Amino acid sequence: MKLARRIVTLGVVAFTFSLAPMLAVGQTAGAPPVSLTPDQMEVFLLKADIARVRDAGNGVTGSRRATLTDGTFSHDVHIQVVNEERTRFEAGKKTELNFKDLARYNITGYRLARLLGMDNVPMSVERFFNGKPAAFTWWVDDVKMDEKERMKQKAAGPDPARTSMQVQVMRVFDVLIQNTDRNQGNMLWTGDWKLWLIDHTRAFRLGTKLDKPDNLSRCDGPLLDRLRGLTKATLRGAIGKAITDGEISALLARRDAIVKHYEGRIATRGEAAVLFALAR
């Protein structure tokens, strides 16, 4: 679901988890930033009033963009209520069985990314919208371009090696969650050349084999270590009801395959040729 993400005028979000104790959030254009901890950001997403709602862009599931305010500052969110399950789904020449397009997967993706030490999946929480359970996801600010535009410009940013590393991390994450909808419109590059991953409603399938393992050439070393440490208990504790037992089992099976894949590459190519450390 390609989303047209434009730069908003609410300031630039400095959005990290354990990497920084506070988060800078613009109140209004030209206003000084307000600092939020991740806990405060979550409360804002859950409790702030909806001031304005409009179309989110070019999505195909009727998603909405809304401005939230708590009376002190405002920020935009992406609201998705999609909750579609089909025995068979056909899109062009592609057929998918047991198809699911679920808003809760945005929440699952955010919580899993945080567990893995990734800070480039925007926060998403469950909240009701028009009487339906929805995912309220922090709108990414300061978007410079999406991946389609980056490829068109053949741009790699001021640090091409770092840009490549971020793409490699995305590939590992997408294979882990079996994301079937990572199109160029939901890969967003901000002004600081950080890659943000949005829209995971068509992920967390029940397949146990790796999709396109040949794309997994290199991996962030700390990410690989965290993958090794995943257990059913840690996943359940971090993600809660946003993931089912079946989805956990499939994810852990793919994790096993990912770890085996990289251990094989390390054995034949050497650790230095396979692993890197992406500075955050």
C-alpha cells in the first residue's frame, strides 16, 4: 500500500528508544520543541484529542491522517482500521492464500523492532477510531523522499555505506516478519538520511521459509545477536496480544533460518565480510 508521505510543518521528530532519554517534538511551526520520553509519546498517542482528519495519501485501505493535540502541542498520526482476512486473495498474477491485512500488525511491527534495538519503525498503539479498533502510528516528519524517488535520483546520501547498511537491516526485518508489502512508497528517507519503515499491515505470515534469501548478504552484528536471543517468552512479553501463538512460532522458525543463513555466510566468507555495526 503505497502511501504519499509529505513533509509536515510540525517540526522534526528525534525518535529513539534506549539511544536517547528524551524525544524532541515540534508543537507548531516555528515553536520550540517539546521533549517527550517514549512513555510520554505513547500516552500522547493514546489520549490526545483528534483535532483534524483527512486522507492519508495513496493507500488502498482507506487509511487516514489525523492531527492530535493535548492542548499543549500537536502532532500528526496515521490511522489504520483495516481488518481484512480472506481464504484467497488475488492481486494481478499473484495469489495469496490465508491473506491478512490487519492494522494490528503495525503495532506488532513497532514492538518487535523495539525489542530488536531498531529505532526506525514509528511508534504505533491501539486505539478506537469511529468505533473500530485502529492502529495510531506516529507520522514521520522531515521526509526528504521515498525509495522510489531515491532510486530515480540514484542518490545514496553523504554516507553511501551507511545507506546500504540501513537497506540491509530492512531486508532482514522484512524476511523475519514475512512482509509481503514492502514497496518503495513505504520506505521513507528523512533529511538526516535515516530510513524509516512504515506500514506493516501485510506482514507476520505463517510461512517458515525465507523469502528471497539471496537478498540477505550482510547483517548488523548487534541485530543478529538480538535475533539469536529471541524466545517465545520475550516476544510475548514485548508484543503482548498484538501477536498470536501461531505468528510467534512462524517468526521463530524464520529467525532460526536467518541465523543459520548468516552463520553459513560467516563460515565461508569471514565475519568481517558479512557483519557490520550500524551506528544509530
